[in-house]
Amino acid sequence: MIKYFGLFLILICAFSLGFLFRKNMSMRIIILKSVKSMFQQFKTEISYSMPNLTEMMLSVTDSNICELTNRICNNLKSGLTPVESVELGLNNWKMVDIMSNEEKNLLISIISQIGTSDAENQILFLDNSIEKLDYHIENAIINNNKNSKVYFTVSIYVGIALVIILL
């Protein structure tokens, strides 16, 4: 009886692991869309007034990236440069592992450029950055559709294989 319970637990663990991989892949899309909406919000704020970076970060209310923006704000208030603030905020953020290195570098370069020129140039820069984010979102969706089923299926098969070996 205990043996069958252990085998059942192995299957549950394999199922959970596959589900976790699948969730992380879909969470990447959600994070990227949240970052895109943050930059759209920044674009709107810049077009109506010229707030500083800290004020714009504090205005972000999206729960997916609110922790990141709060960390960046705290770093900016402590006197760090925007690049250092974003890098430190990203390194301490729990969702950073979901994003690719290219996406992290894009985020660092975009946020570090905000507030360095006049409103018109910043809006053009944010438009270009939003287009780049759209490209990354499309790639994340394609990867999610292609790989999430694979991870889930492989984890189930590995769990079944372990059960068969242990029987």
C-alpha cells in the first residue's frame, strides 16, 4: 500500500513540475505585456507633463511589475544612477529568471534613457521600444505555444517511466 502511495506521489510531482514549467512560460508573456503597458503609460505621462523617472515609476500600479518599479524607485531615491537602479532592481526581483538576457538589457536601456532628452524625442524612443517589446512578446507567445506542451508532456512521461521502473 505504501509503495503505491509513493508511486502516486511521484506522478503528482511530475505533473506539478510540468505545470510549473508551463506556468513560467506563460508568465513571461504576462510580464512582457505588463512592461509594455508601463512604457505606454510613461509615454502618456511624458506627453502631458515632464515628470521625473521616480514619479513615473511610482505611478505604475500593475501588480505583475509593481515590486520591480518600487525597487527601482528606492534605488533612485538612494542616489544611484538609472542604469544602476534598474540593474539592482532586476537582480533582486523574483521574476527576473523568467525574462531572457536580451529582454533584461532592453529594459535597462529603455528605463535609463527616460528623462535624458526632450519630450518629443522620449516619445519617439518609447514608440521604438514598444515595437521591440512587441517583437519579444510575439516570440514569447510562439515559444510558449511550441514548448509548453513539450515540457508538460515530457514531465508526465518521466513520471510514468519512474513509476514503471519502481514497479
